[in-house]
Amino acid sequence: MRISFHGGHSGDYCDHAGGKLEDVVRRAIATGFTHYGLSEHMPRVRDEDLYPEEIQRSRNPEQLRRMFAFYIQEARQLQYKYKNQIHLLVGMETELLEQNDFSPIDRICKTYTPDYLVGSVHHINRIPFDYNPAEFKKLESMLGGTEAVFCAYYDAQFQLMQHLQPHVVGHFDLIRLYRPDFVLSPTVWEKIERNLSFGISYDALFEINARAFKKHSNHPYPHPEILNLLLTLGGKVTLGDDSHHPDDVGLHFDRLFQFLQEQKISSLYVLEKDQQGRLNQKSVRISPF
Ligand SMILES: [Zn+2]
Ligand SMILES: [Zn+2]
């Protein structure tokens, strides 16, 4: 069974992605996905927070908001068009630019009512720490070292989880991207355990994210040590390809399934929308193909 609850970024609606949204969906169907969650990035609301590729295209926040509105509209059409072929959800991946600044997320959720949320943090103090190594370094000098950056990340994630209770927690330890060998201190572990436990308390699904393989890691997010703790605590997991192009759909799922086997994970969770529009979790057995 192939499933993904994080991805479907496309060149139609995201300047660091490529290809067409409908081709993402068609590819998911053609390669045997039964469930696919589209989770386009939430639009950022300030000029200062635009990414270089957006500045290059002379975007502004109002344009990003309009692109997002068109994304929701097309995704809803595709959800209907392909409803007999795939269980498609229309979701959104969150941003938290600054700690405790939830008004942009709240506004977007209220206006566009996505089916579900992927709770992700890509910024600390408005700095996009996963954009390139220089941004990460900037943050280290600002906060006083790698441990401080990790702590700030898990605190921001905790705030996000408390505020939104996202259905899916996205790439839980993305903060390791440029510091994969950083040894986690007891203080960081405490925060990790706190966040995992909180997610479990409100019945979150934690995404095992295959895009880490694309970024030259030999395991997905989260790191096996964190995943083990999550499973010991009784957490539920789902999968995400975090696709940014139709060619990314299911990318590295062969390695992902091998990893699941090594970790002895035999059941995953999916989200399904019922006739009344309610979102339900369902447990599924793993079979790679
Ligand atoms: Zn992206
Ligand atoms: Zn992300």
C-alpha cells in the first residue's frame, strides 16, 4: 500500500517546486497510491520573508496568497475529478515565522478550510534554517551555538503543536538537515520527548519523510533513535514523500519500505474524509507494492 500525507508541492503554486499539480495526482494514481495528501506551503505574509526565487519573479505576499487560493481551488477540483481512483486530501503545510505569531496561520485556515494540516516549522526568528547552510550558521551565531538552535526549534514546534494540534507532524527533526552528526544533549532530548508525548496526547500522526534520502541522508526523518522513542511511547506514524515535482511522487519509497522493515514497523495510519466531511484515522498494514 502506497500512501503519502505530505507533498504535492508543484510549480503551479510554489516557486521552489516544479511541474503541474494535476500531473502529481495522475502520477500518484499511476504508481498505485491509494491515499495522497496535498499540502502546499502556507503563503508568507511579509515582504521580508520572501525567498530569493520569489523575489527574482517579483512576487509579493498578496500574490502568494492568491496563488494559494488557486491551489485550494484546483486541488478541490482534482479531489472530485479523481475521487473514484484515489483518496485525495486538500491540505496545507504550516509555517511559523516567529514564535507565538499565529495570526497568519489562523487567518489562512479560517479562509480556506483545508482538510488537514501538516504541522511544520522551517524558520526560527524569521530565518529559514533549512534554506541553505549559511542561514543555519547565521542562526547559530545569533543564538549562541547548535544546541541553542535545536532547543529553539523544538520550542517553536511545541508551540505550533499546542496551538494547532496539526493532524500530521511534518519532518519532526528537520533541524538536523545541516547538522546531521550533532550529538543531542539531554536538554534537547527532553524537548523531543515532550513534543512527541504532546503529539501522542492529541492523537497526531507523525510523518516518516522520504525526502531526507534525496538530501543524502541514509535514513528518513525522523532519525531512527527518535522514531524508536516515538514508537515506545505509543505514537502513530504515516508516510510522506514531500514531493516538489511529479517525478518526486513516491521517490525513494523502495528505501523507505526497506527502512520500515528494518525498524519492524508493520502498521501505518491514513486519514480519510467521510461522507459528512469528518476526518478519520484508519490503521493499514504495510505492503510495499
Ligand atoms: Zn517546499
Ligand atoms: Zn517542509
